[in-house]
Amino acid sequence: MSALICGSVAFDTVMVFEGRFQDHILADRIHVLNVAFLVPALRRNFGGCAGNIAFNLKLLGGEGRAMATVGSDFGPYEAWMRANGLSLDYIERLDTEYTAQAYITTDFDSNQITAFHPGAMMFAHKNRVPADAGIRIGVVAPENRDGMVQHSEQFFAAGIRVLFDPGQGLPMFGGDDLRKFIGEATWIAVNDYEGGLLAERTGQSLEQIARQVEALIVTRGAEGSQIHAGGKVHEIPPARIGTLADPTGCGDAYRAGLLYGLQHGLDWPTTGRIASLMGAIKIEHHGTQNHRFGRADFEARFKASFGREL
């Protein structure tokens, strides 16, 4: 059951500030903010929501293809995708643009400040969802506004079940837009903050939103996650973490776990725990696509974290 993952493919430049933003940003002076952070550690990684989800789904043995527009500098990322067995079938290259670039500064509390240049992603709507390519699950993840709107509509029109993952793209949309997305979605995945914003802008509670879809998934960082489905709320505990290295891309890894569970018809408690463990494995590594594991290792960690067999 193949998934088509619409979203960004981007280069991530990740910098680590060896301190806490709260010690340097004065609340009463934020209107004249002028701060600089020394960042001794810097890494350039392959990222973007669609690229990250596709990479993590591949690690699990699932089938997913990223759909995105990229720029003239895409060569190294293309080589990486080929080396990792990731599909390029729905990647469109625009030689007049740069590939999207994210510049992320993280502090010791895992807070992040991000600057993002969309580049070729601003033309994501040029890609169209195929109606006859064997796609069974669609993902609408952050890309340009028109892309998110049109890809959701195209999935819906083609009868393809959709995971709506607004992420950092959520502020682009008002209440009417978001209510339309909800009407076209089969499942919705948000973090705790995004869930609050989604409720505020739609004028609906999370419980009301959950009743309109098969599942509403709300991640809560170290507190685990909640899956609202079938009139129940499944409490998903966090998986055990060894070393906390880099939170960037943990949400994308979690969503790959959701897709794997959906592709294999697993129940929500199992699917949520797979997703939780994917996020934990990712957070132990710098970058969004630098982790690896074998099936036996994953199953062992699953049992150690949750006290049950996968």
C-alpha cells in the first residue's frame, strides 16, 4: 500500500547553542530584540518533511514516495536519496530556484529558532497528485500554501485517504481553510501547540475535530501522545531514550510510524507505540536522516520500552 508524501524536501543547517534562549531573550525587551548566539556545532543535513517521512518509512520497511519541487542545487540530495533507495518519481527540479533551506538553532532545552527559505518549494503546486498510480494513502505536509490546498483537494477527488499534517504550515490558514482540510482528511496529526491553534482557528474543540475524522493524533513530546479514534482516547507512552541529541525531525519520524501502522492494518495502540519509538530513535541522532536500525533491534527496543512484543 503505497503512500504519496506531499511536502518539503530541504537542506537543514542545524546549529547548537550551548545555553538557553530564555537566559538571553528578555520578555520586556522583545519588541527591540537584537541577540546573537555563538554556535560552535554546525551540521548540514538532508531534510524537509516529505524527505524525512519517506526516509523513516523506508527504514521501517514501508512504502512511501516524496513529492516535492527542488532547485538547481539538489544534486547531493538526489545522490543521497538514490543511495538510500528512495523514490525520485515525484521530485520535480526547477533550475531557476534553490532547494528549500532551513537554518535551525537549538538550545539546551531543545527549543528552536528557525529561518526558512522556501525556494523551489513555492512552486510545489506544479506537481499534481496522480489518480491512477496505485497510491492508497496521501500525506499533506508543509509546503507552499497552494500546494497544500490543491494536493488535499486532489487526494480527496481521487478517493485517496489522507493524513493531514499541517505542521509549521498551519499559520498560513484561517478557520475556513482548516475546516475544509478537516473535511477532506481521513486522519490528522499535530503536536500539542498545533492542536491548540487548530482548535482556536476552527472554533472547534479537539474532541469535535476528532469526531470528523478516523483519528486525531496529538503528540506531546516527552509526555507521549494521544490518539483520538473511535470515540476513545488512546494514551501512547513515550519510548525510552538513550542520549538526547537533536529533536529536529522527530515529528516526521513519528508520522512515518503512523503510516507504517496504517499500511499494515495495525491497531492504534500498536501504531502509536511504533511512531513513539521512531521519534525516540531519531532524537538520539543529529540530523533528520542519519539514524539506522535493523528489524530485530527495533523489535527489541519496542519490547524494552512498552513491555510487549511487536
